[in-house]
Amino acid sequence: MTFQPLSESKRKELAQALKANGAHENGGVALLMDPKDTTFKGTAPVDEIPDEEVIAAIRSVPCHY
């Protein structure tokens, strides 16, 4: 498998889709966590979450192939 970084437009599209999914599933509220130790930090409206935080959350999920 070859790693290919997302283009900026695809990255934005992915972040928006994930935010929309979170808004639909959780009534528009995102759960926040500390990326260093994964402790719960609270909640925030999905519209207020920066795209970089969404991408960081995805990266924190372990995946094994």
C-alpha cells in the first residue's frame, strides 16, 4: 500500500464530512479529548471544532492492517 497524503481540498472535504456525521449522530455536539493522554476535555458544538482537531482525532485511532 502506498501512502499518499490528502490534497488540501480533499482534507477539507473529509473534515467537513466527519463534522456533519458528528452533528447528525450526537445532536451537533463533539466530544473533546486531550491528545496527550486521551482524557475527556468536555464538549463543544461541532461547528466550533477546527479542522486540524478533527484530523488529529482520526490519527489518534490505532489501525492495524
